[in-house]
Amino acid sequence: MTLAIGIDQLSFYIPQYYLDLATLAERQGIDVNKFHRGIGQEQMAIPPHDEDIVTLAANAALPLLEHTDTSKIDTVMLATETGIDQSKAAAVYVHQLLGLPANCRAVELKQACYSATAALQMACGHVARHPDRKVLVIASDISRYDLDSPAEATQGSGAVAMLVSANPRTLILDTASGTYCEDVMDFWRPNYRKTALVDGKFSTQMYLRALEHAWTDYQSHGGREYSDFVHYCYHLPFSKMGIKAHQHLAKFNDHQAQAEDTDSGMIYNRVIGNSYTASLYLSLISLLDNRDDLAGKAIALFSYGSGCVAEFFSGVVAPEYQSTRFKERHQCLISERDALDYDTYREYWHQPDPIDGSSVAMPEHNRGTFRLSGIDQHQRRYTRC
């Protein structure tokens, strides 16, 4: 009998602050529908100076550990493309903040927005070898583009934490998956830059090409048919990309794309923005939180990371998924945020950068359990509030 492996629970965390894209449109003197209808986005999460990928990750994972025997967690994998250190893994900071056992490996993974999917698949492989153990997979990112650039409206930030185990209570992952890799320059960030470079039109073309190839590979490995899925979740740099992707896949399979195939998975992303590695899994949480009829149903997931690597995979929603979700907490995180004015957004965009080793104390704006309290002699200091 095949052992069921997948996501036992998952939770997200976002900054306390957001910029309404109507504010950005007014400042830029353009019609707000360019954002609302053009890219399908309404707001974007903005981190204050005492929030980074470590605090986002630890705050996202905390609810998962409240009723979990943490001695069973022997691996933490943190996926990000906005790392804080070229050597030390952000997962090590998170491991300490969460008080996980010392006999636990902690690593960081990178491949643009795709790496969380690599972490998830590796976690499933590890649990297959050690069914009594659990893996904590976290995707955490801060999407930041140049001010006044065309990509400025597609920023955002957030983290999703997933506990991977045998006999999962949320999503049982299928063994079949399809992958695609090609060396292209559609989105990248050299070490000397703090913001990413992107060829938007080319990246959209690559996303669709990778989807087609990954789907074909998925089929060659015994994957489910197009009509088997009750919902599709896509990587969402902006919501309109998911709509385009689904129309492309439906046409490729001689089907008509339906709005209900994707809508529930885009509710959270529209008001949080681009969270890079966390984007696909934020879409999955959006689906699970906003539909109560998914037990036993198959859902499809497409992960894309520029550069590029892509994967199409699938899973079946567990019968008890409604009892394991953090729906109320997630919705409070969104509804209780504070809107930023344009000047404060610009202030938060410019992160302190003490490259001379000087000491910087961060003003207290982050209201989460964990915050970045300062940077001193090139070392980041975190506190639990």
C-alpha cells in the first residue's frame, strides 16, 4: 500500500502594512483600472524596516507548531530569492527563533519563485524514507522593484509555512509531476543589485511555454487528465498571469477555461501582491480557505521560477482539511492591516543598509511575534515580542 504524503497544515503571514494601488495610480496620474483590471491587483503588502524574510517566515510557521510535537521535525527548508546573507541560511535564524531541536538540519534554497516547490518535493522524499518524521518548508520573500518603474505595482511580500508529513490532513500529493528547465534571462537579480531586473513580455512568454512543457511532462508520467481537476492554482506574480495561464492550458487541452477553475485561488493574492516563492502556496491557502466543498477533490498546481524552472503537480484534498486550516487568522491578518500613505511607503521601501558595520536600531513597527530589532557589526539581531 502506498504511503500518503503531503501537506499536513499550512499557514501564511504578511506585513502589517499595505499600499492601495489607487494611491499609486493617483500619484502616477494614471487610471487605477490599469492595475485593477490590467494586472488584477488591488493592494500590495509592504514590510516596515523591522520586518524581513526571517521574521515573516518565523511568524508564518508559529501557528503550525502550537499543537505539533516539534521533536518530530528534523528538517527546515526555507525557500527565498530575497536572501539576507550570501552564506548563512535564513533557515538557521528561523530554527532558533522557533526553538526547534538541535538535531534538525536547516538549509536555504534558491531558484527564483520555484524553489519552494523543490523544497516541498524533497520534503516528501525525506518523509517517504522516514515516515515518523516531519519537515517544515517555508517560502518567504519581499518583492521589490525600482520606484517609478513599470513593475512597481507588482511588488508585495509574505511567507507561507507548510508542515510536510505522512498521512497529511490537508493535501495528499500525487507522485506524478512534470518539470521543465531552460536557461533564459526573463527575470534576474545580480549580487550588486537590491532590486530585480525583468523583461516582462518575455517572462510572460516563458511562463506559458514552461507551463505547456511541464504539463506535457506531467502527462508522460501518468498524471491526471485536464477534466479531473476541480481547481487550478498557479504561481501569481500578478493575478492576471494566472488567468492567462489557465486560458492557455485549457486551449492546449481543447477545453474552455472557466472562471471558477481559478477564482478562489486568487482572492488573497489580489490584496497581498507578489510574494515570489510563497505566491503559489498563498494561492493554495486562498482556495482552501474560501471553499468548503473540496474534500476528496483533485487540484492542480503550477510552479514557475524565472530563469527558468517549472513544475506541474497535483494532489487530493484530505477529508478533514476544514479542521486544520487557519481561515479566521488569515482573514484577520488581511483585514486588520494599516494602509500606508505614499510618503511612508517610499520611506519603508528604502531599507537601512549599514555596509560600514555601524549599528542601526530598527523602529518598532512590526506587530508580529518576531521582529528584526537591529543590525550591528554586520550581524542581524532578532527579538521575540
